[in-house]
Amino acid sequence: MRAAAQRLGDAAGAARRALRRYDRHFLVCHLELWQTRAHWIAPVSLATCLAGAAIVELSRIDADAPVRSLDALVSPLVFASVLVIVLWVRDQRGVLVSFAAPSRRWIASLALLRLLCAVAVLLPSVVVDAGLRARAVRIAAAAENVGVATAIVHASERCLAEPSADAPPIARLRERASRLVEAARTRERGDAASRPARASWPAAARSERWIGVHCHDAAASSPNEDIRRIEQLHLYAIERVFPRPSLRALMYLLTCGAVVVPFLALWAGARRIAVRPAIWLGLFFVVHSLTAVGWVPGGWLARGPWVWSLLVVSVVAIVGAPLAAWRKAPPQLVLFTFATALIVAPLLPVAALWLSAPASGDDPGFVCLGLPSFMAAGQEGIDWRELAAYAAGLAYCCIYVVAVGPTMHRMWAAPR
Amino acid sequence: MNVELLRVLLRDALAPEELRRVLAEFPAADGVLRARARDPAGDGEALIDDALAVLERGSLGPAFLVHLAAARPDLAEPLREVAGPSGAPEAFAVASLLSAGQDAAAERKLTELERARPSTAGDRHELNLAVADLHRWQREAGERAEPSEAGRDAITRRLTSVAASMSARSLDAAEIGEAAAVHPEAGRLREEIEAHVRRADGKRAALRLLDLAERFAGPAVRRRAIELSVRAGIWRSRHVLGGRLEVGEQREWTDLLQAILALTDDIVAGAAPGSGGLWLTAPLDGAGRPVPEAEAAREYEPLVRAASLSLRYRRGGPQVLRDVSLTVFPRTIVGVVGGNGAGKTSLLRVLAGERRVDDGMLAYPQLDPAQGREIDWPAVRSQVAHVPQRLPQWREQLADHLHAWAGACGIEGDENRDAVDFWLERLGLANRRTARWGELSRSLQARVALARALVGRPRLLLIDEPLVALDPRAQQWLLQDLRDIVSSSSLCLAAVVSSQHIPELEAIADDVVGLRDDGGVWFHGAVLDLEQARRGALFEIGGRLDDATCDRLTAAFGPGCLRQRESVTLLRVGRDVSRGAVLELLSAGGQPPSYFRDISASHLRMFWGDRP
């Protein structure tokens, strides 16, 4: 036992030394990678993705909660990713940079590395959820589940045909079950011969019986286990949207912050007082965004003026920063405009997306005039236009940092 | 050689047994003479006759006289007479001084002999190691009540032989030509290293060897120098108390010093004149500073030129700096001294480019090549290293922190590793490379800050109060290291150091700026300049003086010459009054003061309200 413990200790020591050598190699030969911790983030992200995918694929499904047990993986991953990004951004603020004038190439490589690191940190939760969803789809397409769903569809249709049936609960049940069957058929390429017999499963019979009993019971809220299972499969296989719009926006903002905050922290340096107004301005817009979508209670002004004010502030800042530097304005003013351009402008895609889509319960006619509708009413899935907006925001952050960076660096090096 | 005088000397000054032993041990004696010497029954007079005949026949007289002088240093003077003018007078002089216990004079004599005649590397090494043995013997003798006389005798014989060997040696033209081709800076560093070796301070010799390697050698040689420094450090830590060495340890110690000397010679031989960074050949002024001529090359220009700097932190606020001027040349240390709130830190921050002055001119001729209307601050600040009083903390391990900073300064790969390893060893941090901030003492944190600054290859070091919270020994080490690095580094850098430890800073600074409380300049110049400019002399005397002493001093130097300040008495006298005269008066009452310091030529005067 002692020898085994000794060997284990030796092996751990050897592994630690190997990891130190690996870290030291990047420290000495590839400083940008070391400073951004990319040499750790990339392999850890890859390993987490693989481990998560393996867990999703190989774990035993709990009969009562076919995929809920897997869903328990995703939330902690999301939480951990957000925490890691916040801590990582805090770590990046302490990166050592010389006063020597940086090349645009260096700034661009650093910005891109930070962007990729943020993406790598957020990737495992997306990959695990994708695996989760794929498994849920496969489970839903299993013969027994298709059979039960089909039985539910037929039983619901019979129930709805009766004149006194209360539509909504059964109608929704029918809708969900039929979508599952459709998805299964699409997966099986509509092979009618593979459709199981309607009554070949005991679960199907139980479901039919329950629907028959509660057809006229508008207050029925506790379906039997089989129906619950089908509804859950529908939730994970069809209806699930990950990440949700709010989480997508958060991920986008975190990624922007990962690119922008370390540069701001460096170039603001001892002149943090110039950056504080920009931070308050950014917070102002964020709080009003939260009010607009109903997360924070309170009345809010008309969406139009609010979005236009955000737009105007962003444009003034984006153009004003290099102009102020060129005109040799006081450094405090230049830094303020630069910080505003980097803090406020990335909020534009989020504001446009949220405010062009009606919030729940709102009159759809209240859609902001003058802005394109990014999402159809009720849709929470990822739309290519939303992706394009976020990509444009991230590209703007990188390009603006590269374009204005050398000037800001020169100002940082100048005496106060 | 005066044979008769020698005969008398051998007969009268040496006992028969001693004569036989001396003859038997004489290396050049033939077998017959040696056999006769060993025969205890032999006649003494006949033995002397045979010996003199052999000596005259083989022209072995001078060698025998030296051999005898080494064995009996007390006979050095009569033997010098015997040898006459054609002998080796230096060898006899050395033997005579050693026999009289005047070791320092003997060492000085040997140094003069070495400088007077270009010697081979072997001779120099032998001399250095022999003198090192002498110093080691002195240290052991000081720490033990019973010094080893046998050891002393062996050292004396050795030193006398070395002196004789060097006296007799004549080099051919080729060797002399080789000696003349040495780079002057390399030669100077070699002399310093040899001086440290002679003082048996292997660690300090190894550190100067590192400086020599950094200036003139490539990475492979620097690695060898680092290895020797590590060995010297291990040796020092094992034998810090200077106990008597065993035979094996003695050999190990000698080998180490020999290796240091050999590597020094290799580096110096490889240092061609004109290599190793800047080689100032510009004319120097009285203080040893290069005098820039009208069309002097850029490398002779100062690193910083500041004129009439004035600064307030806010409009209408108190003036922090008032009309302060300063010029910093490469390879110099400028001290900035003053009381609390005098503006030392502010001046350093202005020079570092952190604060903009309200008025005045600031230029960096060597750091800002373009020297346009606006200073190119990124170019300047990337070559300036500011070590503030509040040392910046870091999170990672020490070595990683230095690697990261070197990388941020554009040093990558093997160059990065070499630079960090070098400065860790040079500043005594090699065995702390895995330590973190909180694990280091204040003195080590100060060294880390200096290492971080140097790893970035600066041209200008600005160090704010480096001696705060350091013990006296640590202060001396840091200042000595700073002096050595600034004077010999390949970076050709300069340092501006602020401190309230005025005497310590004045000991290493080439130039001192004293700031008054109102931000103005009390005096600007070297210690010598202050010495020349002073109008009187000022002495600090510890404690309160008794009435009799006060009356004596007042009678001698006039009323008002004494002032009591806190726990110190100040005595102001005329310029021509000597220290000795003052001490005599102070000691006349039978109780000399416990503390006495002449601050006539020190900036300490300004703390007592004195005028320059």
C-alpha cells in the first residue's frame, strides 16, 4: 500500500513537472498565448466538451426523467462558464505590457486570442446541450415513444371531436405529440412501414385511457406518467432553445467584454476617472434594456427615442475618439470617448434584437418603427440575422480596438 | 652577490640543523650538496663552503637567497644586502614586510610589482591565490585564538617565491603586445575580480565575473560564469563562519578561485578593444564626466537633460519642484536627497514620464532619437525603468514574473531564459525562483524589483528609496550591486536614486542633487564639489557634551560654534580646522564622544539648516 502511494505520489510529481514545463515553454516562447491562458483554456475546453459529450451519450437514462438528469449537466456548465469568463477577464487586467509602441498586428492577435478564449470557455455548455438535444431526439424517435405519441394524437383527436371538450389542454397535448411524431417521421424519412402499431404498447393504452377519462376535465393538470414523459420529450427534443435569447445576449456581452475590458483596463490605467462616466453610461443603457424587456419592474420611456439615443451616443463616440486624438484634445476627453465607443456601442445589437421583438404579453403592434424585425413574433430560436448582429458587434470590437489602439497606447504612455 | 657576507650570515644567523634543512629543501641544489646537508654528522663550516661553491659555480646565488629569505623572512634585510643591486629586491622587501607582520604593505608591494612588469596569467593567478590564502589565514586567525604558524610560514614562502619569480621574469615582445591589446574596461574589471579574489571574497569575485561576462561574453560563457557564481554561493553559505578548512576543502576553494580567474582571463582575452558596448573616449571633466563637444557623437550625449523643472500638483497648490536641473550621463549614478516632502519622488516621476511638469525643459537625447518637438514617450518610457518606493506586487512565481516581463519587452526563447537566469543569479535570487510575493522579505522584494527592471534592458533606472526597511548589511549589498552594474553593464545605463540615507548614497553616487523642503535645490554636485564649495566645516557629535568640553570648544572656535539639535550636537568651525584637531579637543577630558562624524562635505548639512 505504501509503495503504491509512493508511486502515485511520484507520478503526480512527474505530471506536475511536465505541466510546469509545458507552461514555461509558452511563457518563454509564446507570450501572447501564455498571457491569455489560451494554452490551458483550449485543451481544457476540448476535454470538457469531449467529457460532456461522452457523459451525455453513455449515461443511463433514468426511466422517470428521461433527459432531466442530463439537463442537470448544462446549468452548472453555463454558470461555471460565466464565472470563468468573469475571473479570466479580471486576470487579463493584470497582464504586463511594455510602453514600447505596439504594432497593430500585436493588438489584433491579442484581441483575436481573447475572443477565441471566451468562445472556448462558453463552448462546452453549447456542445453538451447539443448532445443532450440529439439524444433526446433519438429517444423521442424510439419506437415505443413514437407509438405512445401516435396514440395520444389519435385519442386527442377523438376527444376534440366531441362537442363539449375543453380544447386548450388537450389541444396543446395533441400539438406536442403530433410534432414528436412528425419529427420521428422526418428522421425515419417518412417510412410508413416503420410506424408502430397504435395499441402495441401498454403506455399507449394507458395514455389513451387517461385522455378518454379527462377529455372533459378542463382542470386536469396532472397527466399520467406516460403523457408526462411524452411532454418532457417534446420539451427537450423540439421546444428546447439553448441558449435562450437572454442567455445568448449575455454570452455575446461577455465575449465583447473579454475582448474590450483588458485593453480598457490597460490604456485607462491611472486615468480610471476618465473611464468611469463611460461605465455609468453603459450601465444606464443596460438597466433600461432590462426594464424594457420586463426583467426589472418599472416604467420606461418609449423604445424609439431610447434606441435612437443609444445609437447616437455610439456613433458620436466611435467617430469622436480618433477625431479627438487627432485634434489633440485633453487626454481625459479622448479616453472617455474611446471607452464609450467600446462600452456602449456593443450594446446596439442586443438593444435592436430585444426591442424589435415584442415582449411577452405586449401588443405586437407596439413593435418599434424604423427598425428591422430580427425575430418573428414568439420565436426564440437562433435566427441568422441575430447571429449576424452579434458577429458584427464582435467584429466591431476587434476592429475598433486595432484601429484606435496605437493612439490610445501612445496616450497611455504620455505623462499626466 | 657578497659571498663573505653570506658566509657570515649562514654561520651566525642559522643554527646548523636549520642550515641543513634549508640546503636540503633548496630545489636547485645538486644531489651531493643535498646529501651532505642531510648528514647530521657533517661539519658545519665545510657544509657552508660546499654550499657557497655550488652556488657560485651554478649561478644559483640569487635563487638561494630568495629561498633563504622565504624560509627566514626576518633575514630579508641582510639578505638584500648580500644580493646587492642585481638581486631581486622586491622579493626581499616582501619577505621583510611579511616577517614584520605588515601584510597590507606586503600586498601593496606585490601589486606594484605586478603592475610594473607585465606578467603571465600563471604568475598573476599564483599571486592572487597566494594573497587569498593570506587573507584567509588572517580571517581564521581573527576568529581562533591560536593562529596556525605553519600555515603562515607556508604562505610567506609562497608569496616570496612569487615575488622572486615575477621580478626575474622578462616577457618577450609578443606577450607584451598581447597584454597591451586588452580592452581597458575588461582590464579594469579583471583587476577588480582579482582584488576580490585576493581578499578571499569568492562570491563578490564571482559576481563581478558575471558583470564581465554580461558585458563581453556570449551566452555559453555567461552560463559558465553563472555556474561558478552558484558554486561560490554554495561555498559561502557552507563556510560563512570562516572556520579552518580541511585539506580537501582548501583544494576545493582554491579550485574555485582558480576557475574564476581562468574564466576571467578567457573573457578578457576575447574582448577586443572597441567591443562590449560603448567605449567612452570623450574627454572627461574634473569629476570624470564626459565633456560633450560641439559635434560629439550621440553616444556621448546624456541620457536625460532636465532644466528648470517646476511642478505643482494642482493650480494654486504648493510648489513641489522649483527650478530643478539635472543631467544624467551613461554609467553614472545620480543621487537625489532631501527631507520628507522635498519632492524626491515627484522628481523621479517626472523623469519617468508619469507626471508632466508645469515649466522647464526635459529631453532624453539618447532615448528619443528623433528629438522632435514632442517627446516620443513610448520610445522613452520603454527604455526607462522606474522602481517606486511602494513595490508593485505580482501573483505568479518569481521566475515566471520575470519571464513574463522579459517577454513583454520583446525578449523571447533562449534569450529570455538566459536573461532571467542571469539576473536571478546576479542579484542573489536564484534560490528564490519559485517564491511568491508574500514569501519574500522586504530586502528581497527590493532586489526583485531591481531584477525586473534590469531584465527589461533599460537605459535609465529610477529607483525611489531603495534602502527603506533594509538592514545595514542589505543596504551595502544593494548599493554595491547597483554601483557595479551601472559601471560595467553592457546596457550602458545610468541610475537616479532617491534616498534619505545620505552618507550611503554619497558613497556610490557620482552626482548628488539635494532638494530643500520648498522643492528648490540646496546643492547640486558631487561630494568633491561640495567639499570645494563649502565655507566651513560641520561635525555631528553624539549626545550632550559636558560643560568642560563645551568650554574647551568655545574657547578654541569662538562663541556660537555649538548647537544642540535633538540628540546630536553640531559643531561649526572654520574651513581649515582638521578632524584630528577637533577629536583631540573632544577627547581631552578623557572621555571621547561615542559618536563623531564629519559632515562638512555631505548633504546631511541641509537637514541641519546649514547653507552649502
